Amino acid sequence: MNQETSTSGGEPIVRLDKVNKHFGSLHVLKDIDLEVTPGEVVVIIGASGSGKSTLIRCINGLEEFQQGSLEVDGKPLLPHGKATKALQKIRTEVGMVFQQFNLFPHLSVLDNVTLAPMKVRGWSRADATEIAERLLERVDISDQAAKYPGQLSGGQQQRVALARALAMEPRLMLFDEPTSALDPEMIGEVLDAMRELANEGMTMMIVTHEMGFAREVADRVIYIHKGEIAEEGPPETIFDSPREEATRNFLARVLKH
Amino acid sequence: MDVTFQFDWQAAFASIPHLLTGIPYTLLISFGGLAIGFIIGIVFGLLRISPLSWLRWPAVAYIEIFRGTPVLVQVLFIFYGLPQLLGGPINALVAGIAAIAVNSGAYISEIVRGGVQSIERGQREAGLSLGLSRRQTFRYIIWPQAFRRMIPPLGNQGIISIKDTSLFSVIGVGELVRQGQVYIATTFNALEVYLMVAMLYLVITLSLSVALRFLERKGLVGQ
């Protein structure tokens, strides 16, 4: 395990120090040390059940951890998932895109995007709508604004979910296997939108099985094995000349087909 | 029975004006009780799923007690039993409304619990991840979806409670069955009058079914 790689400078926006998480007797995350600097795109890979999703879900407090310290933008998240005002504040700065989209089925596409800016930021409907329309335009879905999520394809829904998260103007975006629930022909449109976001300088942490995409957009790739960071480095190093046996075995399995 | 017995339509129709005087009581007890029961159901249904056991426990006790005892016994207890505790009589109408309220409240608590728990965990996570508070997440995301799913079982409960009010003739409240009994006592047309009583219940419950189906269809938009 090393702490070498930060491709851009500045104070880290995410800092994990010896974070441990247990699910009953299961030790899900083991002594995770990790820093992410603003503008960095970190891709997290690993087998299912390795703890990679749990790791990013800890960063916005959807999962609790038991030991260690975790800071987002200099603000600490407390162990044991204490739901505080501070946690809510952190969540307003951290957007998340889920594997299952999790759009609100009872709200139109537009209302999905404007809800949080209006209720959390206190924006007027007019202001929120203006931003929402711009974001829907950006993910190429503005013609669907009046529809409901159930009327959209998976790829469209995931792009709406991205717009919804971006409407809060987050400083950090978390992606939890954003293309795993999509039909193959729709993966590209979601990855395109994410690629564009990365190019604009958004700080991103992405859990994905799309290795081609990882190699292309990542500043740093982290391989998680059995709850530990087994290896990390620039994508070329991880994919072309991994040092660890576990990384080589994993890549051999996922890149074979 | 006399084989030449003829169903007396005239007598049947003649009873209707009298029976109709019971309808306001039936409706008042049903819908008054259900309205209060709905409020009880929301409160206790949500307490029932609280992570705090000292909130959950009383809700479980309430639900089990009032779901597990007959509504007839409940109304007898309220009308004849409680006055001994309170030292004064209770109005029969009030007792009827109270019985429907606590009885339907127990069932509606379970409907509320089921509705809220049926909403996928990801909905809550999405709300929280956007920075909404737990309260906001519940109000804007969980509850509207849960409520839609609650409409069919709520309609069911409404129909059951309307029919339950027929038992309250025993405490002398002048609802539909009671009016039928009073009428039959002077005319002896039990066959005709009870058939009319049954039809009037059917008119009320069918109207509710139709109204709910309309509401459901409206609610389905956007799902």
C-alpha cells in the first residue's frame, strides 16, 4: 500500500485515516488510508463483496464506520453514523449516482432535479428550474423534462440522476457502479456524460467494472481486495504492470472476456 | 312458511324513507371514526417502525390489543364499561365513533407501516444523499409514494368499518340497522326491510369503491 499519487495539488477534499468498518463479525473495510485532491478522478475497482461500494458510501454517511477518521472538505464524519447537522451539510456538497438510479418515481424529471435545490438550498422554483433545464440540456435529455422516470430508458434515467446530483453544485461526485444496471447499448451514453464531467474538472470517485473507461478517465486507480487497498497508482501502472499478485489475478479475470 | 308468500315490494319501498334517517348516523360513525382512525394509524404506524424501542413498544401493544379484540366488545366496553370509570354516561354516537376510531386505527397503523416499509431503501438514500434532512426525505419522497400504495388497503378498511357500524345497533345509536329493527317492530316485514337495509349498505360501500378507484387511477399517473 502506498500514498504516493496525487496528480493535482491543493488540500485534499476527502481524507480517510485508518477507517475500519465491521458488519457484525465481518470486517468490511480494513485500515483504509486515502486522500483525494480537488479535481482528481479516482476509480475504485475490485471483486464484488470487496468493500468498494461500502467505501464510497461511507464518504457521504450512507454507511457508518466504527474506527478511524474520515473528513470531507475538512469537516469530520463521526464514527457510528451519528446523524448530525454536519453530516447533512457534507451531503449537500457531495453528489451521488447509484447503480439503480433511485429517481423519485412520483416526480417528473424536472421536479426530480429541482427538489433538493429548492428544499435544501432554498432556491426559488424559477431559479431551480433554470439550473435544472441547463443541466438536463447538458446530459442531453431536456426534451424529457415533463415525463416521469418510469417513462424513460435506463440510460436516460441515469443521466437524469446525474443532473439531479449536479443541481446541488457538489464539490465531489460519488458513482456507485453507475452502469451496472444498464443494458449494454446504454452504457456508452452514461459514460460519455461522466467523461464530460471529468473533463470539466469535477472531483470524482467512481466504483465501476468498466475497465476501459477506468483506464481512460482515471487519474488514479485503487484496487480493493478483501476490504483493503491492495494497490493504487496511475491507470497505466495498475492495468499494464500491476505489482500485486491479487491485482494481476483480478485483472486477468475481468479482462479475459 | 306459507308457500303463497309474496315479496311485498310496496312494503319494501315504503320502509326506505324511515331507513334513510339512519344513514346520517351510519355515515357519521363510519367516516368520523375512520378520520380519527387515520390520524391514529399514521401516528402509531410510524411509531411502530421507529428505531427507538420505547416508541415502538406502545405502538405494538396498541395494535395487537385493538386488532385482536372484537369491535363489538370494544364498543360495549366504551359505552357500558367506561362510564363506570368516568362516573358519567357516554353518548352512544360518541361511543360508536370512538370504537371505529380505535379499531380502524389499529388496522390502519399496519397499513401505514406496510406502505412506508414497501418503499425501496434507495429512495431514502437518494434523498439523504442530496442533503435533504430525514424529515424532508420522509415528507417529499417516502410518504407520497407510500400513500399511493396505501389507497387500496385503506379502501378495504373503510368498507369493513362501514359494515362494522351495523353492530352498534346494540348500544341504541340510531344507525341503519337500528332504524330497520325499529321499523320491523311495527310492520313485521323483516324480509323486505332487511333486504333494503342490505341494499343501502351496498350503495354506500359501492360509492366508496368507485371513488377510490377514481383516486387510484389519478394517483397512478407518474408511477
